[in-house]
Amino acid sequence: MKGNWIARILCLLLIGTMVVAVGCNAFSAQRNRRRLYTVRTDLDRMVDDVDWVLGFSGPTKLYDETRP
């Protein structure tokens, strides 16, 4: 019975350590800036790609003619 409680405590301690190690950096200022930059540039490129698919303009610089 005593070994069962020790195993549970060690498991909870391990899970808590993993949450703290991974979670502390998840919302840092640098990661938020990078995430916002990525979303902003992807939205800009999406507008260009939709214009190209509809035939309003040429392909974007990301288009690769060698790919099928």
C-alpha cells in the first residue's frame, strides 16, 4: 500500500515538472511576437494566393513550377 502511494506521488511530481517546464515558455513575449508575425504574414500571403487562384494576378513568389 505504501509503495502505491509513492508511485502516485512520483507520477504527479513528474507530470507537474513537465507542465512547469513546457508551460513557462509557452506565452513568453518572444513567442507571442513570433506567433503574431507568422499569422500576419500568412494572412497576407493567403490574399495573394486567393487572387492567383481566381485569376486576378500571377502566382506568388512561393509558387514552385517544378512541383505537381
